[in-house]
Amino acid sequence: MIINLSSPHIHGGDSVRMTMISVILALLPAAIVSVYLFGWLAFLLITLCMVTCVATEYISLRMMGRPATPVGDGSAALTGLLLALTLPAYVPWWMVVLGSIIAILLGKQLYGGLGHNLFNPALAARIILLVSFPLNMTTWIIPMHVGTTMVDLYNFSDCLNLVLFGPESIGRTLDAITMASPLGHIKTEWSQGIGVTEALRSYDYSYLDAFLGREAGSIGETSALALLIGGIYLLARHTISWHIPFTYLATVAILAAIFNTVDPAHYASPLFHLLAGGLILCAFFMATDPVSSPVTSTGRIVFGIGCGILTWSIRSYGGYPEGAMFAVLLMNCAVPLIDHYCRPRVYGR
């Protein structure tokens, strides 16, 4: 007796939920380091982002008359975690909620839900917040273990009051608890005619501190080590491919090396660019979004090179100190064109 069964006969074990869980696990090292450096502020920020994103997705699906089962696939929770890791440690609660709602409604559900979004939802929300509230989005809290913080980041009550009511509620001003990021410091110093080497010396910059995370910046971008651990985990699980991260980072490093050799007073070194800002976070976790990145290997290489060129150009010549997130968002716009010209040749033609 022959029984004909429809394909597929064997399930590979992969699913949307498993992919989302893998990425969340890969981000855990960065999240843990952020809590170590920024205490309860980071914990509150991550929790509020994730809860708001999940709640927004559930409410929006119910209001549209659609089943709420997609809430359980983990994509909304991942969006919240990614958004939180791209934000400064101190952001008013209402801005966190607004950004989370923007990420789900405008970045995801507006296009039809998961699999239809043109841009990475967390990245789109982060850019909107940066353009709308530039002061709040470029106010970096001094991490623990880096000089005098003027506020106990391990005191839950102080951190909760800071998030809900601002620095005045704990008897502090923003200037007393903040510092410039390395990229922002270099940009400011260069505008005053001070070279990169001298600017880094006055900042007391250390490549080791940048690698471990002991510097100012968004809570999830400061530790290159934690992000690399997560990125290697995703590569080992084949959740992402090497094409975008490798070409993205290599392009930035090559451009930085060339221009640093020509004019070291103006252009920072390759190692500085690789460790600074959100480059590694974007290379492994934002640019590799399977929905908003090219589908072919050749297309991904082109995409990574484009992200690298834009990142270095914005950092070196743009008005914003950081260019990684703008670069990925701009290259997302070019994905349909890249896919069109990088289609594989049909067999037999």
C-alpha cells in the first residue's frame, strides 16, 4: 500500500519564534553589561520598552480585528529590547513609551505586520526620537565605575524618580550626571580646531574601556565585547550570514585606515571607528534583519558595503556624530533596487 503525503515531510526545527528567541539570547550579554554599567536605569528602560511593545502589538491587532497570536512569536519583545539598547540610560518614561508605540505601529503594523516592514522597526523609532528630541537622545549618563556618577545607579528609588520625574527629583542637574560620548567629543573638539589625537587624550579615551564598555553611549552599544559574543552566537547558529556584518565592518575599517594614514589629525583610526558608537550593534543585529535586508548573498555584500560607506561618511562629515543607524535606514530604502540587480541567473538562460 502506497500513501502519498504532501511535502514538506521533515520540519527543520526553525520557526519565527525560535529565530526571535535566538536573537534575544544573543542580545543578553549586551543587556547584562548595560545593567552592570547603568544599574536600575538600564533595567527599567529595557523592561518598559519590551512591555510597551508587546502591549502595543496586542492592542493594535485586536483593534484591527486580527487574532493576537502573533504576539507570542517574540518579535514585539525583540523590537522592545533592540529599541532599549539603542537609547541613552536616562530617557523620560513618556519618550520610552512613545518610541515603543512608534516602533510597533509605524515601523511594523502600518506595513502589514511582521515580514512586511520596509525598515527595522526599532531602528526607525530610534531615528524618529533622535530627530524629534535631539537633546534627550544625546544626553549620556556617566556609567558606573567611570569616575564620579553623582547618582547611585544601584539605588532603585533614585533611578525610578529620575525616569519618572527627572534629575531635579533627586537633587541633581543633567550636567552633573552626564558626559559626552567619544564620537560626540571628537566631533565637538574638531569643530573648535582640535585634532583627533588631542581630543582623545583630553577625553582620557582607552581602547580597552571601549572594548569592555566603560564609556558613555547608548546602553547596549558601549561594550563591543558583549555585542561580538552575541554576533558570533548568531553566526554559529546560522541565524544570520557573515556577508553583511563582515563587509559592513570591513568597509568602515578600510576607509578609516586610508584617511587616517593621509590625515591622522582629522580622521580617527580604524579601531576607534569599530569600537565606537553603535557600529557593531547595527552590523550584527540591525542591518541583518531578514525582512529589510537583501535576499541574495551578492545583494547582502553590496548592502554591507553601502552601510559602511555611509556610516564612515556621516561620522566624518555629517552633522551627527554617529552615522551607523542612519546608514542602515538609508540602505533599507535601496533594498528593492539591490534585489532587482543582484538576482541570481535563472538556470538554463
